[in-house]
Amino acid sequence: MDGIVWIIVAVAVVGLYVWYAAIVKRRNQVAEALSGIDVQLSQRHELIPNILAIAKRYLAHEQTLLADIARLRTTGQERLGSTDPKAIAEKFAAENQLGAGLGRLFAVAEGYPELKSDDLMVKAQATYQEVETNVAAARRFYNASVTALRNACQIFPGQLVAALAGVGQLPPFFEAPAEHRGPVNAADHL
Amino acid sequence: MSEPARRGGGGPALLGVFALAAVVWAAIAWSSIQRDPGLGGWLTGLFGGGFVALLVAGAGAWAVMLLVLGPARRAAQQEQAVFEPGDELGQILAELEVARRRTERQINAGAVWRIPLCILGAVAFWLWTQVGDDPADTWDLLMFMGAAAVAGYFWAAWTLSQAYRRLYKERVLPRLAAGFGQLAWRPAQPPLEEFRRHRLFPDWDACQAEDEIFGDYRGMPLSIVELKLTKGSGKNRRTVFRGLTAAVTLPRGLKGTTVVIPDRGMFGNLAERLRGGPCQPVRLEDPTFEKAYEVYGSDQISARALLTPAFMERFLAFAAAGHFGAPAALVQDNRLLMALGTMGGRDLFEPPSYRQPAAARDALTQLHDDIASVLRAADAVIDLDQAARLQPRG
């Protein structure tokens, strides 16, 4: 009888350890993914001054928009590297606003043929598309990592083990901007 | 051209054939008399042997006409024809036609003594069986002689025909490929070590890759290789992959390595993961894609930068279109290589035989169509990536 009890205890301990290890691994993966997002956002921030410099030459009537983008960039840059869940959520919100601002800028640029055909602007726009693709990829990796961590922490006995693993408040998702959430239809691309 | 040269050595060849027929007659007569020294044995030997000897003489004379006299007559007629090389391809084909005729003459000259030699060997073998416990009969002799004639012809033709085939590919395919843009042809150099290291294909131990179309296509460096991978030998040989690998360098800023392989079942995927390596599993959001493919990457973000939801949808649509089997992909930095398995079918880029004129219209059209078809595969691969789709078509 004693033997059975010890076996059950051993299995429970091993099970809890495996769960603990999984949570730690996923917590570290979230940190890695967050760092990946920061790298991509840094690239976005580095690109913005160049885009603004080119745009200023043509968009004399859009100074407010350009100033807004510059301000949002400064705000976003200050929040890079934050690990506190609340600060992370604010960073994501600021970055979404910045992304929307840049989207508006390129939409406005469509109305200025000279700006649209400027070689530097064409290159800057291509680079921006690449950077945005990478930001979206980093966001998908991060959200997948957060989902895995949340599953491990929220399914019983995850709540108990999460405290041992040092996971307090769970990190927020990085929601994609509304315009990026539409369904993909392969037929449109073939 | 002198009359003896025009006959192409047909006289000695015919004499050889008749001598061979006489040897066969004598061998059958001897064998028959050995078995039955009576009148029956003599009659069977004389008439049966005579009949077989007539068959040998008839077949031999036909072969001499086909192999020696016919080509010599055609060559004599064609030598009078004036070839007007209209362009570079015409000049190449004219040179190849000369090489083809030389090859044909050399093969026929070799066949004239190799075929009889092999047939004599077969007759000798048949005679040897006559002194044993289980002597071969007359039909066996005919069978041996037929097989020996075929073997003798292949002996004469194999090396020379392969050399002509290589020459034809080296001269004609680059010119045909150039007609599609900045493309050329070369003997294939598939990155087999990369395939093995990243386990793009199930285990294989033999590779056959002859042809590669390469160059700039739609503004991107392109390489297409016809590839066949097999495992095992003899009756246990099975084809692991047969089709094309199409590699393009995309206008992207991707990093690291990403491998996309068709799902290999629960145990296959588990074995793949246990093998380790620099690439880790990449979990993607598309459940259909996740079910159909396994993705491994050395950089999780770069893998997702390529495998966007749109790319995955197009990848699945491409696989479902049914032109190829389930594709696999190897991405190293910006270089996207897709392995597109074909369902059976013939080998591509096969030049015409040395028995056909070098400028045979059907063969040239087929080679042209082969290049066009592999470029359609390249288009499909390029179009998978949204950024590449925005490039101007070359």
C-alpha cells in the first residue's frame, strides 16, 4: 500500500516538475518573442526620420500629420525594452497608432504624384513594407508564445505552478490593427 | 565521293553475315549428328540448320542494309544538300548534324564487327551447352543470337550516343534557353548536401540530375533543376522524389533557414524533431497548413515573415492545383527553393537520338516546350511571395 502511495506521489512530483519546466520555457519564449518585436520596431523607428524628411519636401500642408508621426515615434521609442505587462500593453497601443499614422501618410502621398514617384520615397516605401512584414511576423510569433504560456498557466494546475515559476501577471497580446485582420482569399492572389 | 566509300563497307559486312550463317548451319548440323548419328540426325542437321542459317543470313543482310548501306546512301545524298545557316541556332544545328553523321558512321562501323562477334559468342555458348546434360535446343540458339545481336549493338552505340547526346544538350539547350530571356543551360549542380542537411526529402542514397536552367528571370536569379532521388537498389529501388527544384532569390530581407516539408505523420514528425539540428519547429496559425506541412526554422520571425497568411494560402492553393505533388520548400536567407514533384511522366530536356536529324522539328519543339513548362513552374514559385509578385515581369 505504501509503495502505491509513493508511486502516486512520485508521479505527481514529476508531473508538476514537467509542468513547471514547460511554463518556464514558455515564459522565456515570450521574452524572446518580445525582444524580437523590439528589434523590428527599432527598425521601423529608424526608418521614420528618413520617410518624414522626404515627405516634408512635398507635404507642406500636412505638417500636423508629420508632427503626429514624429511624436508617436518618440513615444514608442521610449517604451522599447519594457517588460512590465502594463507598459508592454501601452507600447503596443502606441505602436498601433504609429502604424496607423504611417498608413495615413502613405495614403496622403498617393495624392501627390511627385512624391509618389520620388526614387527615395519609392525605396523608403519598399523598405517600410518589408519592415512592416517583419513586425507582423514578430507579432505572430509573440502572440503564439503568449497563447502557449497562457494555456500552460490557466489550465489546472497551471495556476499553482505559475506562481512557483515566477509568472505573475500574464503578458498582453499584441493585437493587429483592424485593417490587417481581414481574411485572406488565395483566389485574389493567383 | 568514291563508289566503295559510298557503299560504306557493305560488301565485307555481307560476307561476314554469310560466313556467320554458315557457322550456324555447321554448328546445328554438328549438334544434331552428335545427338542422333543416324539418318534422322543428318537430315535434321542439314535441313534444320539450313533453315536457321537462312534466317540468320536474311536478318544479317537486313541489318547490313539498315546499318551500313542506308546511312551511307543518305549521307551521300545529304552531302550534296546546301545548308543555309540562317542564325546562330541554324549554325549550331548544322555543326551538330555533321557530328551526328560522324557518330552514326562510327556506331555502324563498330556494330559491323561487334554484333557478329557477340552472335559468335552466343553460338559458342550454345555449342558448349550441347556437350552438357541439358543441351539447349534450336529456339534457345535463336534467342541467344537475338539477345547477343542487341547486346552487340548497344556495345557499339552506348558511349558514342551518350557523347552525342551531351554535345547536343551543351550546344542547343543554352541557345533555346536564351530565347526566353537572360537564361542559359548547364549540367545540373543541385545542392545535395543542403537537401540532406535540412532533410528536405525522405532518406535517399542515389541522385540523378542532368539539366539546369539558370539565369535572371523576372529580375530575379533563377535556377531550375530536373532531379530524381532514389533509395535502395535492384528490385528494392524506390523513387523518393522525381520532379523539379526551382530556386529564386527573392527581393526580401529574410534571414536564416526555413524548411517546409509535407507532413510525415505523427511518428515521422516526431522522429524529425528528435533528430535536432539548428532548425526548431515553427508553429503557424493556419490550421490547414499546420495539418498539411511541418515547418522548421532557425529564425522564428524570419520564417513567419515569409510564411505570411497570404503565402500559406497560396502555397495550399498551389498544392491543391494538382500540377505537382505536395511541394516542399527550403529557404536560406532570400533564396527560396521549391521541390515540385511530378506525377510520373517523361524525362525533360531529352535531345533527339543520333538516328534523327539534328534539326528535327519535333525534337526542337519538345525541348522548347520543356523550357517553357519549367518556367511556368518558376512563375508559380515566384508568385507565392507577395513582394516578389510586385517585381516587374522580365
